[in-house]
Amino acid sequence: MRRVLTAMVVLVAALVSGENLAAQHKGAGMISGVVLGPDDKPVSHASVTYQSSAGVAPHAVRADSQGRFTIAKLRSDNYDLRASGRGVFSEWEKNVSVRSGQTKSVTLRLIYAKEIPKTYTKSKAKE
């Protein structure tokens, strides 16, 4: 009897805990977007760095082969984002406001580099 009661208490605790986690992520916000190069073409596998606008907890995600990225499970806050790829960086996209249950869409354009990598100058010359 004691074992059954203990098992039931553990099961109920696990269910309540799981519901709390689901509720926390259910109301989370999301940022999705695309990274474009200086030639306005998507940059595959670019890195997107993001952090709260207060500079707390910097993280990074990778764009897919079409330059698209998604940052999920974000708390309601303002976020700063910046992309980089092939030695080129975007400006900081500042104060992207994310609210519970919303998805914000952004386009990050790579424009800054000490010198433009040959991969971009060659593609411009072909056009």
C-alpha cells in the first residue's frame, strides 16, 4: 500500500510539473527571419547572435541553407540581434519587442567588413 501511495504522489508531482513547463513555453514569443548578404541573396548557415536589450544572456543560432532562422521560446522582452557570415556582419537590430504568443519577423543584412570577401565581389561581377 505504501508503495502504491508513493508511486501516485510521484506521478501527480510529475504531471503538475509537466503542466507548469508547458504553460511557460506555451506563452513564449519567437523571432524568425532571414539573413541576406551584400548582394541581397540569402546567406546559408549564417550565425545570428541575440541577447536581451539589457545585454543579458547572449546566445547564437544558425540560419538554414536558405538563410532563414528561428529563435523560439523567448520571454517577453526586447532583444538585440546581429548576423555574421563569410566575414561580413550586419548592423545590430535593436529593441525587437517580443511578447508572449507573438512571432516577430526581421531581415538582417550583412554590410560591414574590413573588405568585402571575394565570394561577394565575384557574384556581382557575373551579373
